[in-house]
Amino acid sequence: MTAFVRIEQTGAPTVMKLVHEDSKTPGPGEVWIEHSAIGVNPLDVTQRSGQVPLKELPSRLGLEGVGKVTAIGDGVSRVRIGDRVGYVLGPLGAYATGRLYPAERLIKLPESLSDDDAAALLLKGITAEYLLSSVYPVDRNSRIVVYGASGAVGQFMVSWAKHLGAQVIGVVSKEASLERARSAGCDEVVIFNPKTLPEQVSEITNGKKADAVYDGLGRISFEASLNCLRPRGLMVSFGMTSGAPSPVEVSTLNSKGSLYLTRPSLAVYTADIPEYQMRAANVLRAYEDGIIKPVARHKFALERVEDAHQHLESGQSQGAVILHP
């Protein structure tokens, strides 16, 4: 038997229900994974709440899992029974004690990485990797603004960008988060205020402003973020914790200095399997080299998934939130 989380409708955390069913036999190209740790991510919350539409209901939840392969289907050669593996994205359903999963998207884990830390690393690390390497290639000449610099993804982005030599300005929501952002490596940290942020960024950069702004807030920060950019700078709107940004007039980008605007998706940047595996390898290498350090700080049993979502939505997290089957 296996247990998994299912929702019949979107809404508050109470819509999540634990359901039991028989374990399944892997088909061609599939494996069965027995989970040991499950990552909880903001996208899970927005899918559950209905902010990000699901393809259909009822639906399972969860995009990140870690565990051992216990059965394999025909045609599977890249993993064997007993392998420790992790994954991100693919079919929904990580909130489960075990599940079927496509073998080609499995990531083999090094012995040096614990299961809990792997569940705190993979999705957030790959997010940081594609944002810093592909959406805007950060290097030692870059000046960037990173929202959520004290959060799980933000801390990875800050420490990795500093390793690449960039000047990093972190943005946090409250004074209690300042020290975590500084510890991650920010050159400067400011508390978000849309009225003062552009002036602060200009002052910190001696009037040069930022080459790129990584904005995970969305609606309330969009205009301020645009105003933090130098001419021909790049606005990276990759989250929406305050709601989706409002539509923007194309002429606005022109009037503010021929700006570039992108709304990237992790799914698009990992849809190609070789690219996905390359990004995962880069993340594991960065972990081994000590560039990024996962912190699995908040742990909940699978049956307490409601509490895990409430905790993530509260804004009180000081590291990754994970579930234990």
C-alpha cells in the first residue's frame, strides 16, 4: 500500500487529503520510488490554492522527491534497484510514500548528500542555476538585485552569484531577515519598500543601477523593479507571492531605457532531458564545492501536510520545508 495527497478542489490547505491505494508495477521507462524525503515549494502552494491552474481535478501534488528505486520497468537502464535518486518536476505526485516516475528524469545522488538535504537542494538549486546561467549569464561584471535573499532559493542565488563575482543587492521583507541575507553573501541588503528601492539601488551602485533584477514577489514590486534597472537591463519576473504582475505596456520598456522583460519557467528550462540532467549535475557540483548549502530546517510528517503549507505561507521559513513519508 502507498499513501498520497490528493485534492478534489483548489483552496485552503484543508483541501489536501491523504489517500491510500495499492502500489503499482512500473511500465516501460518507469520506476517505482519509495520516498524518504519530499520537497515543499511555493509552486505547490499556488497550485493547491488555484493561483496556478492545474490541468485537471482531482489532482495529486508535489514536484520534488528523494528516495530509493525499488522496482524498474522494461527499457530502464540508467538506474538500478537500490539506487538513491531524486527528481524535480515531471508528473505531479511527490506528496506520497511512493510513486511511479519516469526513469529518464531521475537524478543519482552522491553519498555525501543526505536525503533531507537533497530534498532541500534539487528544485531550488536548479531554479538558481538556470536563472543565473541561462536567463541572465551572471559574471564578475554583473550587478544584480535578488528578492527573497533570505529564503531558500534566494540564498542559493546569492551565494552562487557571489562565487561568480557579481555585486549582489539582496531584498528582504523584514528586519529579522537581514542577517540571513548578509550571511548568504549579499554586498548590501535592503528591506523592500517600492517607493525607496530604486533610489537605494542607484545609490549602492553609484548611479549605475542593476544589470538584472530577479523579482519573485510579482504584483507589488514590478514597477519598482523596472526602475532599478540600467538602460537595456533585464527584468526577470519569476515568482508571484504577491500575485501575478499586471499587464505592462510595451512602450513602458522603451521609456525606461529599452529594457528587456522575461517571465521564465523552470519547466521550460528543464523540458529537454539532457539540459535537465546538465543543470542537475551543475547543482550537485556546486554543492560538492561548497558554493551552495541546503538547509532542511522545517520538517513535517506527510500526514501533517496542511501544517507544512501553512508554515510556508506564513513567511516564517528560515530554510527549506520538507515532508517525511
